Amino acid sequence: MQTAPRSLHAPAGSSRMTLTNLSRGKLARPIRAIVYGVEGVGKSTFGAQAPVPIFLCAEDGTAHLDVARLPVPRDWADVLEAIRILTHEEHIFKTLVIDTLDWLEPLCWAHVCATAGKPDIEAFGYGKGYAVALEAWRGLVARLDTLVRSRKMHVVLLAHCQIRKQDDPQAGAFDRYRMKLHDKAGEVLREWVDAVLFARHEVRAVERNGKQRGQSSGARLLHTEWCAAFDAKNRFDLPPILPLDWQSFEEACKAHAPADPEKLKAELAELLPRLPESEQPRLLEAISGWAGNDAARLAQLADKARGKVFCHEAAASAEGGAS
């Protein structure tokens, strides 16, 4: 028997959507993150450091780690079944680590092709197979979302990286690191997670015999903010760079502090004279009043100030060139 749809003009008292049901403040919830980087940088080790992890592996990247693993999925149905089991059956695990997304992608394509009766993903026509596969990826994300909400589990998605050419209308073409995943699938996953983190070995330029050469310091780093060289983002006001270490990452997420307030104030002091004179009093007032010693607010002011300085100096440069 079908239930009659609710009237669009139902009295306010019969609806959950009332002003009395408002909530405020930040919501504490499990971490949803993508960590991608070059092979061997320590992505699997990072996942193994998360609270009581269980790995869903499509590759043999955890053989050296003492971790719990689900059976290696043979097909896409196995992947979904693994998430269903973690969602509905009793267990002790607090983190699901998928290792890696790019090794799962062929299982997704095989599932899509088998369902549509196609021999391979390209048989759908130019770009169409990858669009069809999006529905499978969205289904995976929906199941992961249910896992996070119902079992309060962290989800860490690992991926390899590759260098791709980026065509920018303003800056032209340049190379940058991206996840080794089809762009359409990558967009769905990047939107869902709270952090996309780029892992790399620290390499410094040193001069030898009059030539610049790269030298590794041995440190392994996590980048948390987008730049021209790689994709990254976070919703936790993280510092731009962290050690590739779960404890450091989790502590930074809980702190919601992007950097030392004093360093941010020093940066704002350097940016201040480069702003238009009309903007300077407003920034000073915001620093001393609204922001205070709150690192997150100071970081927001620094972001705005950088943007305004860029626009101001670009306009001044254009005027100078025209004259």
C-alpha cells in the first residue's frame, strides 16, 4: 500500500523543517580523507596508523604491515559487499582504508561493461563509458557515507599519483600531480571527502659543482592546500604542510588551527602596506578585534589580504604598462 505524499502546504507544526529545530556550531564527525602520492612514500603506513584500521586492498601494498585485511575483491560486487558487512555486522574496527582507488577502478569498469554488455569501457563511445561508471562510483560513495554516519568510522582512501598537463586559460600549460584516476571519478570522490592530501618525499635543491641537484632530506610530508604543482584541499583549517603521520594529522584536524597565530600576524603585517590605503584600516580593525589570536580567523584574513594584494598590484601593473 502506497503512502500518500505529504501536502506541500502542510502546517508548520507537522514538519521537521522549523526554526525551533535549528542547530549551530561545528559538528564532530569521523574523518573522510584521500591520501595520494608516489609509490613507496608511505600511504599504506599512514592508513595503518589510523585508529583500529581494516584494509580493503586491491593490491599487495600492505604485505609488510601487521594489519587486518578483508579478502581481496574479485569484482565490484565484492567491494560493495565488504562495505555492507562493515556497516551492518558487529566488529571492533574504527577506520576503513581502501588501498588503492586506482586499483579498484578496473573492477568498476568491468562491472559497468558486464551490466551493459560491452567488451570494454571504450565501447560505449567517446567518453561515455566513464560517464556511465560515475553511477557506480556514486553508489560506492553513498555506501561509504552510510558507513561513516551509522558506525562513526573514519574512511581513508589511498591512491597513486601521476603527472598530467594542466591547460590554464591564464597561465598556459603546465605539469602537475593528480590522482591516478579518471577525472570524472576523481571529482565525485574529491567532493565527498573532507581532505585531499598529497604525500611526497621532501626534496631540496643543493648546489654541486655549480649545478642544482635534488636531494632528499628523508622527511615524508603531507600537503593540505591546493597549489599549481598538485591538488589538495581540507575543511579543517590545517597547516599547509604536515608530517606524513596519522597522529599529527588527527591532532591538526581537532585543533582547527592552520598555523601559529604570531606567524600569521607577521604575514598580515607584511601584506598591510601593499593593500590600497582605503583597505588598510579595515584590516587592522579585523586583526585587533574579530580575529584576535584565533588562528583560523587570522588565516581567513591572510587569504583575503593575499587576494586583494594580488588584484591591487595586478591593476597597478596594467595601468603602468598602459601609460
